[in-house]
Amino acid sequence: MAIKLTKLAKKKLIKLLGGGEYKTVLFSVAGGGCNGLKYQLQPTKDPIEKLDEEISLTADTTLRICGKSLFYLLGTEIDWNDDFMGQSFSFNNPNTASTCGCGSTFAPNIAFHESPSYKNKPKSKNSNI
């Protein structure tokens, strides 16, 4: 399985979707935050895309992992925390180089600049790269 859910996280996702108009939560990453990428969990009615993966929560509710984000999310465990600091989802991602204090943003542990395709890319005459 690409993503792991703790029992508490699964229970909370089911509760958030329960009885509402949404039956699917999309798990993805987007650019932003203090570390470059931020986790997103959002309800969706959009149709599944070609590379997306789905995890059944109940017979009629689903956690969908964005296919474009999957590379950054492989092996991530989603948990639910409820303590004196508040309530929130937390993410234990083995693919991070660093995370912020709030835990919702991260820098990937992926050296894009070392990939062969990047190294072999011809430089523009006007480029400083």
C-alpha cells in the first residue's frame, strides 16, 4: 500500500465524510509553506485520474492519493492527533529531508539536481543555471 492510515486517522476521515455530499478525500501535495511542499487533504467530487490510487475507507467512502503527488507521498503514514495543543492530522513521511514545526510542510529528500535528465539538459545561452 502506498499510504498507511492509523486507525484514528481512518476513523476521523470516515467521520468527516459521513453523511455528507462528499464521498472521497484527496491526499496530495502542493507548492508552498516554509519547506517547499505542503500536505493537502480535501474533499473532492472530481473523477479519478489515470495515475491516482484509492484506498477504501468504507463501502462508500474513499481516500484518493493524487497520482502527480504519489512520488512524494510513498510510504507516508497519516495519523490523527488530539492533545492539549489541539486536533490535527499528522504525516510521517519517509521521503522528507526536513519538516516545519507545524508538520504540514516538508522539503523532499530528492536530489533533482543530481538526476541524469537534469545534468544532461542543455543550458540556454541566457541561463545562469
